[in-house]
Amino acid sequence: MSGYHNAKSDSEEDLYKILGLDRSASADEIRKAYKELSRIHHPDKGGDEEMFKKVNRANEILSDPEKRQTYDVTGSVQEGGGFPGGFPFPFPFGGGGGGFHMNVDINDLFGNMFGGGVKRKVRKSKGNNKTQELPLSLNDFYHGKQIQIELGRQVFCDICHGDGCMNWKTCDTCKGVGVRETMIQMGPGMMAINRGPCTACQGEGRSKGANCTTCDQKGVVSQPKVIEVNVKPGSSAGDILTFEGMCSDEIGYEKPGDLLFRLVEADEDLDVKREGMNLRSKFTLSLSESLLGCKRDVKHHPAHKDGYTFDIPVGIQSGETMRIKGKGMPGPKGPEGPGGSFGDLLVTITVVASESEKKSLETHKAILQSIFM
Ligand SMILES: [Zn+2]
Ligand SMILES: [Zn+2]
């Protein structure tokens, strides 16, 4: 019997092999394998484009119950469906034999690939979580922020509870059995019975009755909701704030998934940068400023609206880093309460002597020698 599986055309590789699965793979296993492989072979991520196409084609067929069954039986799926010009099946009975007529149940030939019976879709308990980036300024991270966000949520319709219809009726096509048998011409003088899920009701054995007008058959209605995102002082990029069950209701799931906000640093052009709990800034001084000491301003310090002015001591050297205690970010526990603390401000100094300073050194060499020696 194994010979029948060679039915696929030469140009098409075994779709199961492409996804690394065997023929009994569940829909879930197919979905997982596809997700994994399409990520590995994605051309944008340096993958092989040819392989990527194959993986996509394999998934397209194997994730569609109808196409998959056709593929399982025939070894190929022709675009546009159906089998134009006969059955693409190199049957061993053929070859000039005087056309005999027989009915073959494909399911008997290839094992029971389709069990039959009503297959009602079961709602999964919880929808997928969604993560959204929330860009924040240095100021927001320092002081914390309350942000009102309006979610364009969809929730299950109160009237039909997600069905999209007021009632259900028995499927006319399969009379509620969920199974449909069709005759397929397999070759000259030979018919096969193809037993598969009823295409009219997707094997559910029932079809929708009167439309629900409240949700216009969609099963969900729009219900925007405003939530307040509370960013605590001292929060960090990468922190995640979770809002349980705040995603939209989705058909096929009992409950909506969680909505997650991931904090990220907004694009800002500042003279100070965060490094964990510390802040870092850098300044370039002239030679005279470094010798005599001077003042500088961190313009964008988040704790000082008009800038933070600090003293640079006499004789600071190029490459030196000053540490100003407590002028960094609030710690993870926030600025107040037990364990509350701040990081430090780190200022790195570069000293560059100007041309006029160099000239003046030459001119006053004798005086400087008298001072330093
Ligand atoms: Zn409804
Ligand atoms: Zn049906």
C-alpha cells in the first residue's frame, strides 16, 4: 500500500517532510512547526528564500483541512481546486487493462484519515496576549506618569454571545452528521468515495439560523475602554505593565488575552543619558577652565527644570569622571519610603587647550615656570 504515497508530482517535495512532521501531525503541531521554520528561513533574517517559500506552501496546504485531505489522498493539490482532466493519480491498476469499474473508499485504502462524525469547534479558554510598546521620556521615567489610553476594544455580543446568530439549525447539506461523501473519478472506469468533513458546515453538523442584528453577524461589538497606565518613578525601559483580559474578545476563545505594555525609551536629544540608576553626562573644558575650576550646567537633568548647575574643581584632568552623589535616577523602589534611594550623576571631562591658550603658554612660560617649579 505504501506505493500509493508516491502519488505526489516529481516537482513537489513531501510537504510533511518540509515541516519535519509525520502524516499524523495535529493542526497544532503544523502551526507550531510552520511558525518556527518560517522564522528560521525568513529571507529578511538571512534565511534561504527557496526554503522559506516551500515552508509557506506546505503550511498553506496542510493548515487547510480540505486541502490537506486532498493532498493526503492524492499527493498534490492543484491550484483552483478540483482535478481538471481526471485524477492525477498513477494507479497501479491502470495501463491499458480493459476498463473495469470499481468503487473504492479512499479512507479504506489509506487508513482512516478522517474519523467522521460531528466535529464541533471547541473554544480555547483564553485568547493570545498582546504586547504594545510605550515610549517614555527620561522625565517620565524619573517622575513617573499616569497615562490614559483609550482601547478600541471589541467584546462578545450580549445577544448572541459570539455566535453571530440567534439560533442554530441542522446543516442541510450533511443532515447534521458533519460528514460528506463525494464520488471522485479516479481513472477510466473507476470511482472513489471521498469521505470528509462537510464543507457547508465545516464538520459542525449545524449551520447558523437567524442573523444577530445587534452585532451584524460578527459575534462581537465595539466597546472602547479607557484604562490608566501608571508608570512608577524609577521605572526602567523593558519593564512590563500587565492589564489582565484587556485585549478584544476573539471568536474561538472564551476569554480575551492580557494587554501588556513594555516601557521603552523615547527618542530624545539630551545632554544627559540614563545608565541604570545613574545618569551620565560629558563636558569639554578649555585648559584654563580645567586649571582654575569652573561651573557647568546639565540642561536636561530630569530633576531640574532649569538645568542643574554644578562646580568643577580646580585642576581636573582630561578623562576624569566626577561622581555627584544622589543626582541620578530614583531606584527601583522609588525615591521615597524604606529602601528609597537615588543613583549618581557621572560627569566625564575632556580638556582641550585652544590655540590662543597654547600661544599664551609660550608667552608666559617664564612666569609658569616660576609658579610650578
Ligand atoms: Zn450578536
Ligand atoms: Zn454540514
